[in-house]
Amino acid sequence: MFYPARMSNVFIGIHQRWLGELTTALHQHGELEVMDLRTVSRKEISFPPPGVAREKIDSIINLQFKIDRVLEILQIYKPDEPGLLSSIIKPEEREYIPAYRGSHDDLLSEAEKKIQESEIILDTYEELKMVRDLSRTCEGHILDLERLKEIKIDLAFLNPAPFTFCIAGYVPVKFAKLLEEWSVDNQNDEILIFSENRNDEILVFCISTIEYAAILTELSHITWFTRIVFPDTFFGTAEEILEKQQGYFKEFLAKEDELTKKLQEFSLSYCTTLQALREELSFRRERFDISRKFGSSRNAVYMRGYVRQKDEKTLKALLRSITQDECFIQTEPADPQDNVPVRYDNPSWLKPFELLTTTFSRPRYNEIDPTPFFAPAYLLFFGLMLGDAGYGIIIALAGWLLYRGPGKNDPSFRDMSYILLCSGIADIILGTLQGGWFGDMLPRFFNIQPPFVLIEPLNSPILLFQVALIIGTVHINLGIILGLIENIRARMFKMAFQEQGIWFILQPAAAVLLVQFFGWMALPSHVTTMATAGAIIGVAVLFISKGPMGFFSLTGFLGDWLSYVRILALALATGGIAMTINILSEMIASVHPFMIIPAIIFCIAGQLFNLAIQTLGSVIHALRLHYIEFFGRFYSGGGREFVPFRENRVYTHANWEEML
Amino acid sequence: MTIGTGAVLMAIGAGIAVGGAAIGSGIGVGIVGSAASGVISERSEKFGMALVFTAIPQTQAIYGLLIAILILQAGGFLGGTAGDIPTPVGIVAIGAGLAVGLAGFSAIGQGIAAASGVANTAEKPEMFGKGVVFSAVCETQAIYGLLIAVLMLALTGILSSDFSVEMPVAIGLVGAGLAVGLAGFSAIGQGITCSSGIAATARNPGAIGRSLVFAAMSETFAIFGLLVAILILFGLGLFSG
């Protein structure tokens, strides 16, 4: 619990006939982190990786690609996932598809079959794209025909003719001057230009002999002119064609709706199945890929990795049962000098707090895991800093709702909601001891004196200041003791004295000298003399071991200690702002009886704002006190995460023990 | 009802407390807010994360508001009963206002660090916790300011409406307020170091410890200010009684 899980270095050899089955079993049980054997020199023997049939991997990649193509379409038409609020109000357990139990070849043919079935999805999507294109074109024609519907000419005139060239178009009114200039420059006996003002645009018809077609073509390329073009099949007046086009447009829209609904239905029936199949295929691919890390000789395959010492027996039993004893397995405790992976080893109630340790840095293999110290101190600091039982109830309630809602399906959400729930409970207890119930709401509005009050920050700031400094002293010294233990374990006695031991001389000496300086207590002269000698020795050791930087060690220690005063600062801020909101609400309500409702609304909104901002502050500063003041004394982190060769199932669910 | 000079000075003290801290917080939030706007223009899903960083430098304004409220409450302003308060009480309030108001400028440094936190977390979500911690480092100066302000009001008895503080003590406390308040400006330098510390940690996660050491060096000067303020409080006999 106080150190990461103990690991063993494992070296395995099997007869190659068992490679497939063993890889599958290791993948399903997920206890071994496989290391690349090519990077390990083992008695100067090199092991080439076993050969893998490339076509098998290619067929998986090919199927995955085809499934991805269909899933990409289905994702667009998938019904929206329930939001955070609805998952809180109506928590639902995600339904998982059972893991595929058939053989590798069966899985491939099953996937192939499903892909063939889902061809209809690709066809439907293609059809939808085509209908959309037609509908957009039709919409464009309708807009152009609307422009021309009052002009009773046959649109066939706009088609190419043997001796004349005719174009129609429109120009925004703001470019009228440019059109006029162009007309003056280009109009002649053989080019006729007709224009008509329509609301905010000018409709333009130009007709010329075929010799001048180039000039009119040039006009159609000018940016302020938009040419109206219809297909050759448009005959008759605009009004006649418009009616037909509007009919077509309605048909296209209906077809678009029909195809969209069809795709939404496909999404419901195919999406989960295809995602599950894709997941199964990716596991198969991982099993082929992992063998690149193995080594091989004539008939044997070798692998190396790390396993938790707790899981060693299970791994050995699995290996023997799969290979029918045609194997060997060597295990030895991992050497901390190697880059040993780190897996936390905390009881389940402490596990969610590992998230907070990892946010700073994962411990190194041979380093103390600070989580068991972190969790209780974090809750204590959070509760003291927020210090309001009313807010604590809201936070605990929010944590509980998130835990039983979205936390059911999302492990990281589950961890965060668990921390929130614990933080809320801590705040209820410590807030009660500080007498905070939405600030001073109970005595101010209901004339109730809060029970079980020990320290009221606003009335006894000096007492809370002293409590904060005592907590700081204990917390920093816990860090120093942990650092001392670590250095003694590593047999670095000199460093243990210089880095940690010295503070057990300096602290009491400084305390005696401070008491003497401020005149709080009369001390015998020999105590003062000893304290002075202790302080001189302590400072001397610091400067000898660290040089001029020893000065910063002294100021750093003082700064770290005084930093715990933030517990008082935040407790005062929560209570003070909540009290201000209550006073202002009271003032609003006292203006007129009708102002009671706005006063209540103001009070609720203000308290919620204070809850949000002070909760954020309490989380940040509780973390800071750990990451800087506490960890600075003994912890550096930087460990590598233990990543076992394991099936990470998202859409499917497997219980291999049950299946076997 | 006669409003005495002491009450007027208390009002000025409250104004300095909230006004100074609000300027600091305003600039700090502005710095991180502009970085947050840049981030969400490219990645709108980062809004929640950016909002958390933007909220960090607001705390100084809350501390300023808190001291202002405590002063106004002690002076009877909130109940409409501010009256003939002795002048030394008003001067102590100005000292408390200077302590927390000037120390509130630490929010500028916090804004600089938080801006770097927003930018780096947008690229690397795992930097969120470290970014928040580096940003929180620069708040210590504001906490020192708040601490001295609270100690001044509590040890002189003003918080419990005991207005017997003497004039020389009150004027001395203005010095204490200036010591801790002006030393709070060291947070701007600390913010610059923290900003680079966040970038360094994003590039090399192992650099967090040493980056924090560099950041803590600027805090030394704030500790000098705090020490001088505590020595002034001690010298004026506030710890003896």
C-alpha cells in the first residue's frame, strides 16, 4: 500500500505450436507487460521474432478499413448520446455485446458477412448524396426562375443559336455604376443590352451576333455579374418551368427525408454490432503485432516482461495449462535500477485518489507511493478551506448523483465523483465544526445557533491561524520523516542527515528562539543556549552541504510553513463572502415586502457563485499544499505506467473465467 | 449622527482593499482571458478548462472584498450605523486595505502563469493539474497580504468593535501594510517563472520539481515583506497582549 506493487521480471519459453493460444490467453487475462526481446541482450544470444503470415494481418486491416467506412457514415446519423444532466436524472447502464467466442477464421467470415450486409448503407448514402445534389441544383433553378417569372420569353432563347448569342444574369444594385460603364464601353449596333431594376438587383439580358459572343462571355466572367444558366431541356416561359421545378424540389426533399430516416434506422441496428466487430478485429491484430516483441529459435518462442508478484502463480498456472507443460518460465524480483513499470497497490477505497497523485507524477518503482497520506490530508484541507456544511451537502449530493449516473459507465468519471463525494462529506463535518451553513444563514435568517461549533473563522481568526500553522508543522514534518525513511532505505545516511535530519535540530531550536524573542514564555538560560547552539549547527550544516543555496532552504522552509495560512485565508473568504451575500439579501428584502422574492433569487444565485468559486479555490489550494509543500520534502515521481498486454474492451464485455 | 474622521478613513481603507485587489485581478483575468479566447477560437471544446484557468486570478479580488466587508462591518457601515469612530481605527483600516489591496496585484503574475497553463493544457490535456498548481503558486503573496490585514484587524480589536487602538500603533500598521503589500508585487516575477515552468514541464514532465524551485525563489522576497510586517506587529506590541 505504501509502495507500488512489487514486480517480477519474467522470461518465458514455449514450443511454437502454442504461440497462438498462449498469446490469446495472455491477452485475455492481461497480467503480463510484454517487453521487446530485441532490446534485451540475454547472454549475447539474439532472438529473431517469430514469423507472422502477413496476409492474415492484411485481411484484418482490410476488414477494419471497410468497417470504418460504414461506421463513419453511421456516426453522422447516430442518435445523440444522453447528456450529463439526463445521465444524472435517468442513469442507464451501457449495454455491452458479449465477446466473440468463435475461432479467428469464423470471426473474419462473420465480419465479411456483416460488411456485405452493410453494403446497403453505402448505397443508401450514395443515393442520398445524389438526391441532395439534385435538390440543391433544383433549388438554384427555382431561385433563378423566380427572377425571370415576370418576363414572358421562352427560355430556349438562352440556349446557343447558330447566328446569335444570348445571356441573362443579374448584378447587385451597388454595382449599377460598373454595369453602366461596361454598357457604355461595349454596346454597339450588334450588342443589345436590356436591364431592369428588381429590388436590390438589376436583371440583365444581352444579345449579340455570334461574332461578338466573346465580349458577352467576358461579361459572364466578371465578379459583379452572375450569369443565369439553365439546362438545354428548359423550354417555355419561366413561370411554366417554375411550377414543374417546385414539384421536383418537393419530391427531392421527401426522398432526402426518407433516405435520412433509413440511415438513422441502419445506425440503430448496425452501429453497435460493427463497433463490436471492429473491436474484436483490433484485438486479433494486437495479438499478431505483439509477436514482433517475441524472440524465436528453431521450434521455440521466447518472451520477456513484467508481472505483479501477486499474479506470478496465476501466470505460471495459465502458461502450464495452455502449453500442456511444454514451456519454461523464469521469474526473479525486478531490479529497481531497471526501468520497472509502476502499478499502484492501494485498497479499493483509496484507488480513486491515485488520480490526484498521477496528476503530479506517478511514483518511481522504488519510491514511496504518497496516495495513502495524500487522501486524508487532502480531505482535511479541503474541508477546512471550504468550511461550510451547507456547501458540503450540495457537493456530496452532486458527487453521489455523478457516481450513480455517468460514473457507472466511465471509470475516470467514477473516480472524480468518488473524490467529490468524499470531499463533500469532509466539508459537512469540518464545516459543522466551523459553524458555516451557507455562511451565517442559520442565525441571521432563522435565529438558529449552529450546533457542534469549535472554531468560527470570522470570529476567531487567530485561533484558526494557529490551527493552520500546527497542521502545517505536522504535514511538513510528515514529509520530512517520509524523506528520511526513503534515504535510510537507500542507505544514503549522509543525505538523510543533511536533507531531513537537520530540520529536527533546526525546528525546535527556532521554536525556542522565537518564544524567547516574542517573550511568550520565560525559558531557562541553558535551554536558550542549547537552542542557539542547535540553530548555529543547523545553519552551518545547511550552508556546508548546499553552499549559498542553503539560504533559500531556510526561506523555503519558512515559506512552506507560512503557506499553510492559506487554510485560514480560504476559510475566511468562504464565510465572509457568504455572509456578505446574506447581508445584501437582507438589505434587498428590507426595501419592500415585494422585494423578498428578488432577495431570495439573489441569495440563491450568490451562494451558488460562492460555492463554485470557493470549491475551485479549495481544490486548487489543497492540491498545491501537497504538490509543493508536502511532496517537495520527499517525492519526485517520474515512474513509468504498467501497461499490460490486455484487451481494452469498450463496446464488448468478456468474462473469460466464466467462458472457460 | 456625526460621521467622524475615523469612519471616513475606514471607508477609504475598504476602498483601497477592494479597489487595489480588483485592479490586480482584472489585469490577471484579462491576461489569461485573452489566451483562453485564442485557445477556444481553435478548439471550442476546451471552454471548460479555459474557464477554470480564467477563474484562478479572481481570488485576490475576493480577498480584497472580504477585508473591505470586514472593515465596513466593524465600522457599522453595513447596518447604517457608522458614526464617530476614532481616527486611529480608520488608519488601521487603511493599513489593512494597503496590505490586501497592494498584494492583490499578485493576480497579474497569476494571470501570466495561467495563460501559459491554458495554452499548454490545450495541447496536452495531462498538463491541466500541473498548470493549475503553477498558477496557484503566485497566490501566496495575496494570502500573506490577507493574513496581515486580518491580523491587524483582529489584534487591534477592531474586528470585535474594540476601538481603543492608539495613534502611533495605527500609523505603524500602515508600514506593515506597505511592507507585505508592496512585497506582493514579487508575484509578477514569479508568474513569469511559472509560465516558463509550465512550458518546461510540458516539454519534459521531469522538470516540474526544479521548475518549482525556480518559481519559489521569487517568493523569498514576499517572505521578507511578511517577516518585516510581522516584526512591525510584534514591535508595536500586538503579539504581547
